[in-house]
Amino acid sequence: MNAPLEELESLLGYRFRDRDLLLRALTHKSLRAESSEEVQHNELLEFLGDSILGFLASEFVFRLLPGGSEGDLSRLKAHLVSASRLHSVAVALDLGRFLRLGKGEEQSGGRNKKALLADALEALLAAVYLDAGPIVGLDVCRRLLERFLWPVLESSLSAASDIPVDPKSALQELAQSRKLPLPRYALIAQSGPEHAKLFTVEVRLGPGRAAAAQASSKKAASQKAAAILLDQLRTELSQPGGACMESSAV
């Protein structure tokens, strides 16, 4: 049984005018697949929430490291919005208690899945933004992240050089430094039931270099594909000339 929404609103420090938006943000698509009625799920809200999170993270790192390089800021931002960081915020909010899941997803432990919780948090940010309007909504989202996300990073990092570089960021930085086309990511396949989806993502650097990987979330698959291509690109660049590459991993 889901926890009362008033509890979540209290944790957020915001009361929704349109409860349907909040319900949608908390609804996983597995519920729609198992319902005879039309159920709106949170996938599109997640898309908007990802952009809102990205903007607020960019704003934060710009203020935290005003003299930092673009590479430093990019690494810090990527660290802030990583799935593990978002999962930590979702856990702090006890977000899993409020999710609306299909039976299959519920039985497979969906309330504790890192990727599912991170996606729900992004959808929740979008719901707040839409319900409160751009100005107030951004401020509410900003205050939420200031409470649960920013302080952890500020207290644990003394400089951007301490931040581990994720494969996607590293691949983009290497491509930029060598004046190569920027990496482009595409979801090329998905399979499995709603509660155990597998996603295959391909990353390309121009027409000749590509890698693909499979994982239980699109973000994880993107990172795996980037890691594969990054490793091969480094190998190629360490040799005279450069060969075209096509690679995949599942």
C-alpha cells in the first residue's frame, strides 16, 4: 500500500495544487501495462525533470567553482546528477514508499531499484515545476536539492580534480580535445517485461566509430557503451593513424 501523499509533500516542503501531477510523477509505466484503464506514467515527466536537474546542477557548479575550467565544471556536474547521487536523495525522501507500481515490478523489488528511484526523483522535480510555475517551481526544486544533494558534495570535495570522471564525460572531453565529432547516443533496442527491461544504447563518434551496450537502464547502458568506445578510441589514438571502429557489448 502506498504511503499518504501528504507525507511526501511535507518532506518536499511543497503542497501540490494539482494532485494528478504528483500521482503521475510517482507512477511507473508497469502499472499502466497491467491496468485496464488509461494510466499516465512518469516517463515524460522524467524527460523534463532531467533537464531541470541539469540546469540547476550547472548553476550550482558555476557558483561553486567560478574560476574552474569547462572540464572541471562538466565533471562536477556529471558527478552531481549521477544515478547514485539521485538515488541517495530518493532514499532520503523515502520515495520508494510512495511509488505506484505494477504487480510484477512490485514483486521484483521495484521500490528499492536505484534506476527506478532516480527516474522518479527527476519526474518529481518536473511535477513541482509544472504545478508551481517556472519561477516558484525552480525555486522549490533548488531548495530541495540544496537540502539533500549539494551539501554532501560541498563537504566531501575540496577540488574538481577529486571527482571521478564518468565514461560519458571522459569520452566527450577526449573528442573535444582531438577535434572529433561529439558523441551521439541512441536507444536502438529494448526487450523483456516491464519489471525487468533491458535497454541497448549505441554511441557514435561520426560515421566510423561506434559501440553499443546493454543494461537495465538507459543511463547505465549509455555509460557502458561510452566506456567501450572510450577504451577503443584511446587505443586508436595511441597508434599512428586511426581505424574506424564498430563494437558492441551486452
